[in-house]
Amino acid sequence: MTLTEKILARAAGRANVEAGENIWVNVDTLMTHDVCGPGTIGVFKREFGADAKVWDRERIVIIPDHYIFTADSRSNRNVDILRDFVKEQNLPYFYDVIDDPDGNWVFDPSQGPLKKQYGSNYAGVCHTALPQKGHTRPGEILLGTDSHTCMAGAFNQFATGIGNTDAGFVMGTGKILLKVPETMHFRLEGEIQPGVMAKDIILHCIGEIGFDGATYRAMQFDGPGAFSLSMDDRMTIANMAIEAGGKNGIFEFDEKTQAMVDERCKANGTRSTYEPVEKDSDEKFVYDLVVDLSKLEPTVACHPDPGNRKLAKEMSSTQLDRAYIGSCTGGKTSDFIEFAKVLKGKKVAIDTFGVPATPEIVRDLQSTEWDGKSVWTILQDAGVMMTENAGCAACLGGPVDTFGRMNSPMKCISATNRNFPGRMGHKESQVFLASPATVAASALAGKITDPREYL
């Protein structure tokens, strides 16, 4: 069996499963957020009763992160709906925007978009927060009401997005009916070269198969090149499995996985026992691709979909209006570090927005110093508009006052994960997906630029 099949078989209480089978599985963790949480709660109450209790209060994680730092009253109210449900159900894992359990969330636009407006428990973007807060465990089933839940596959999990109806059912029963996906195999070999990042790896893979080439399939990444990647890099790759239509992305377990999971579970007091799955020698794949990392170059996914791949060096005539770094995919500490390496001592030529994925990353950037200056200050000195309000921000558009949102037609190069028309705001805008290094080089030049020019 493949890694995905092994996890699903275990969760179904079976010795083995095959691709195409429909099976009932036991869920280990359910995550929801402010966009889909109210709808999920509504389904749960409608189907199980107004006074029903969730199947396991220790296995539900609620993380407001999407439409947070906006004056839109309905968006603010969504967070209050989550808070009311958490109190009603006595759920321990709720990462609220405010510290007052009886309060109401209201964003204050008079303070401006850059100054921190959240309490001590706020966690930021759900997919980045889940591993930081100790909710990702190898060999388990993690479901979330968000398509990029597949990011947790970096931790040897079966992680996938589901809709509100399915989530409402899981909330009440702890089970879900799934079809076992076929598995596509991506063997990573060789060493990644300077100027090339994990984002380039996944954009290359998606470009090979198309933005629908993995529809309802698992994407398994393994090989010596995969083991050489950091956990942040693996998260970037697993996150974008959905951009090829994938059901999930998944990596093997190793000492890097163990170190991060053990540290985070201990630090947060979350469940620390887990059982990873290992590769079999007789795995059956429906597709095989060997990727030589040493041959990859900085890559860009062009408008209007993530599969429209070109090399950055071929796009120097593409003028830009905006640059953006952030989101679960491109807003991690390591992403900003690579971004800052390119920008240090220089000035951006276009409006450039920086949105760390979590408050912890904000602290990392403000406390890490190079030559007596914090990385945060280095980025500000380069002209980057850095906000302390960690969250999804303009990655998915949001209300018109969302930080970095494109409210008019323009061209933006972004370290985020999706570029369908209207994704980051105006439906006539164009989004070019690239690595943080490529975004940084392009911000300096005002046009799409290969970051190797600045190394």
C-alpha cells in the first residue's frame, strides 16, 4: 500500500485498502475557521439537535484567520459565533482573536492596518498554526473546512479539505465516508540550487501534470531530495497539492518530522502519541515522475491558473504593479528570511506587502538580527509594508479594506498559493505565483525577475 492507503486502512480498522474503495474512517482531528465554522456549526445543530454535544471536544480545533482584520461587521460577527459555540461545548482548542471569552470582536481601522490588533491566544493562519500549536501528528487523519488543509501532509498525515456538510457530520460522529484515492508518485532527487526554493518544486510538478492533473488523487513526495527538505519546505509543497486538484499530498516520516512534532506537542500540551506510516516496497502508483532538484530553476505560475508554468528568466518583460509575501504557503519564517536576503540594503520599486502567517513568525522576524538590525526592520527599510496582523489577508481577496487586497485591475507577483481570476481581489487582476526569493527580486526590479540576478 501507499502511504495514503496505509493511513486510511488503519483509520478504517482494516488490514488493507485499495484505490477506488469507499470506506468509513475514524477522524483524529477536525479543524474549522471563521469562514466555514459558522456554517459547519449550523449543519451540526440542524442534524444533531440544538443541544447536541460534539463527538470529542479534545479533537476539534477552531482557528479564526480568514476575514479577521477588517471593519466588515459580518466578518467580525463570524468570530463571535465561533466563541459562543466554544463556550457552549467547552472546547479547549480555540485560538480567539481577543482574550475576553465574553467579549465581541471589533477591528479598529483608526489604528491602521500595520499595528497589532489581537490577543495573546490568537494563532494566525490555520494551516501554519496547526503544526505550531501541536495539532499535526504522523499517521493520523486531519480534516479541515479549507482546501489547503492538505498542507499537514508534510507531517506524514492524511490531511484534506472538506465542506461544511461533511464537517458538521464529523463534528457529531467523528467519522467520514471517503473514497480511497489513487496515488501519484513524485520522487525527488538531487540537491536544490541557490535561488531555487520549495515553491519552485511544486510549481514545476503542477506544471508537469496541469492544475487538474491530480484530481481526487494523492500526491506522494519521497526520495532523497524530499528528505533533504526542511519541514517548512515540505509544508509549502504539500499545501499546493490541491492546486493540481489533489485530494492530499503526503511525505514520509523522518527525524525532522519527529523533532518538530515532539517539540510542538510538548510545548503546547497536546496529545503526543502517534504512529507514523512507512513506505512499502510494492506500492502501486498511477503516475511516476522523477524530479531532479539540481535542474530546477526559479519558476512562475502565470494567470489564470497554477498550472500555467514559465521560468522567471523568460518573463523579464512582464511589468508588475504589486508584490506580496504571506499566507500559509509563503508566510513562514524561512520564507521571509529568504525574501529578506534578496532585499537587504536595497529598495523595492513597487508596492510590496508582507503578511506573516502567525504571531510567532512576527516575533521571529522582530527578534532575529543581522548586523544589529532585525529582519523586520530590514524589510521595512527596503520599503516593504509589514503588518503585525498575521492572517490570510489578501491571499483570498476578502472585504475591500483587507490589507494588500487588489481593488482595481493590476498585476501582482505573490508568494501565495492560488491565482484564479479574482483570487486576490479584483476579477480583472492578474496574479503570478512565485517563491519568496523570486517575489523579492521582482519587487526590486518592478518586473518579473529571476532571483539569481541578485545572489
